Amino acid sequence: PKVAIVVPCYKEPDDIIAKTISACLRQVYPSSRLHVFLLDDNQNQPVRDARKACMLEAYKECFELGGGRWLPEAKRPGFSVVWRPDNSHAKAGNMNHWLQSNDHGFDWEFFVLFDCDMVPHPLFVQEML
């Protein structure tokens, strides 16, 4: 089945979030059936820009083979950073915004929610299902 991994965050440090995102991206699960969503509730644009750059660096560390070569895209899970216009209702509001949106482009059958300071075992998704 298709699985979305959802990681909501707000003002946590980027290095903590990056460890979680990296562990989520490294799940031992078919990449075409996995998508990782970082739900960022921060409203500060410079912080958003810095966070996005940090997350792209974490993504790069997971899939860059060196010498400008990358693991083929078909072998990488999807990854998206999602922002919302406000941060009302905290984490629950962040999750509800994602659940109610139809524009995330991934038809998941199951989803997993991790706090942004959790580092899941590489077999978590596989074993959960």
C-alpha cells in the first residue's frame, strides 16, 4: 500500500528536524509507494527559507551518490514541505490542514505521524504494515 509519512513541526531546530526527515526518507519500503511530508507551521519567511534549504540538504545527503550523480529519481521516495497560511490550533490544525487539502499529489492508503524529534527505525513502515 501507499504510505505517507507526516512530520509536523513549528519552531524546532532544523538539525533535529533534518535527522527525522533523513530517517523517514531512508525507510526500507518501495520508493514509489512512499512520500514524506514535512508540515511546517512556522510563519516567518526567512525561517521557512532556511528550513527548506536545510531539508533539501538532508535530502541530498540521502540520495546523492557523489561526483554530481544521484540515485535515480524512481528509486527515491517523494518529499514535500507543506506550509499553511496560519498556525491556528497548533499541531492538530497543522494535521487537519494537510488532511483536508487535495493538492498534495499523493494518494496514500495509510499514513504515519512522527513528531519532528523522532528518528524511526529503517524498517518501521515495513514492519507496521
